[in-house]
Amino acid sequence: MKIFLFKPNVANYLVGLACCLILATAYAFEYLANLQPCVLCVYQRIPYTVAIGLMLVAAILRKNSQFNLILFIATSVVFAIGSAIAIFHIGIEQHLWQGTPECGNFMKTDSIEALRKQLLAQPIVRCDEVAWSLFGISMAGYNFLISTSLLLYSLVIVFQRK
């Protein structure tokens, strides 16, 4: 007997709802708490948006179990990418490695004027600064935990259907 939460048709809605709640929380922090995201924070939202789209298609085509299996495999890949982005962001926050040029970590110029232009073009929010944390875990850390949990949940759905 399958546990209710692991039924494929229920999983479509649970994953989609979880992604909606995660994005709503991110936007609430941004617009209600005035906590501006860095570029990597914005990138970390993309997998949730893609997963919502995949789960909408899965819900619409719920009677086609083979296609739903493919959609859950794709969703697993999306959450793996989300986890990888979160790990990369955590590494930047912990100063384990440098971020991308969009993160504002690079200052390579050969003149004062070029340096001034580069400083003025810097993003307001840097990727290597933890803007908010709870129990010592940054938002990127929570994103990693959530993305990985949804990845594992999606993989359970995939492997129980095979």
C-alpha cells in the first residue's frame, strides 16, 4: 500500500505547492521585509519556477503515467541544479571561492577611471555577504536544504514508479 504523500497524483500538487510557497516566501522577504536579493538569490528562484511549470503539466496530464515519470525525472534534474546553485552560493558566502562577475567580487582595472566606473556599476547586494540567517544558516543554506529535500522526494516518486 502506497503512503498518501507518495502517490504520483498527490506528489504533483505537493511539489508545485511547495515551490509556490518557497517563491512566495522569497518575494515576501524581498518586498515586505525589504531584503534585496543578490544575483545568485535570483538565480536560485529559477528552478522553483521551472518545477511549477513541470508540475502544472504533470497535473494536467496526470492520466499519462509514462509522461509524468519523465516530468518527475526532469523535476529531479531541476532540483539538483537548484541544489548546486545553492552550494555555490554558500561557498561564496563562506569565502571558499569567488563568485561570478555579477556578484561584485572582481576589481580588475588598469586605471582610476575604469575602477570608478566598475565601482559605480557594482550591484547593491553582494553575494558574499549573508544578508539574513536563522540559527546560523543563511537563506542560501535553507535553499540548499529545501532543494535537496524536494530532489529526494522527486527521486522517491521516480523510483517507486519504475
